[in-house]
Amino acid sequence: MASSMKLLCVLGLILLVGTVVDGAGECGRSSPDNEAMKLAPCVGAAQDANAAVPGGCCAQIKRFSQNPKCLCAVLLSDTAKASGVQPEVALTIPKRCNFANRPVGYKCGAYTLP
């Protein structure tokens, strides 16, 4: 009885790990760090609230604005931090791009999207 219970627990653990490893995260099957690499045109605007936001940046951010969980994960990712991105400034980019359907008020960790 004990050995069958152990086997059942091990099988359950394998299924759980397989689901987590194979499952989609905040940004689908791509990691937030990989998605952050696509935001290279946004680095200046994510460091300086007074900098103009390039059109290429707005185009990339628009893809994430429909998925605020992914947007937050990308802007708060290790890759973004290593690039010198300031989260409180980066989170203003959708507003600075004048997106009408941006996720206003969405909580990103300690920050809120304006």
C-alpha cells in the first residue's frame, strides 16, 4: 500500500513538473527576458520620462498592451533591469504612445500603469 502511494505521488509530481515546464507563462511560450530583447528601441524612453518615444518602441509596446501581465513581466524582467530600464518610467510608455486602450490602473508589482 505504501509503495503504491509513493508511486502515485511520484507520478503526480512528474505530471506537475511537466506541466510547469511545458506550460505557457505570462508571455506565452516566450520568456519575459526574451520578449524584453525586442524592446531595444524603448531603452532611452524607459530611462528618461522626458525622452520622445520612438515609433518602433510604440509598435512593440502595443503588442504587449493587450496582455498587461506580459507587459509587466517584460518591463520588470532581469533583462530590462540590466539594460538600465527604470520601471516607474518604463510603465509610462503606453501612455506616452497615446494608446487609448492601455491597461490603466493595472498593478505591476509595486507600480501601477498610468
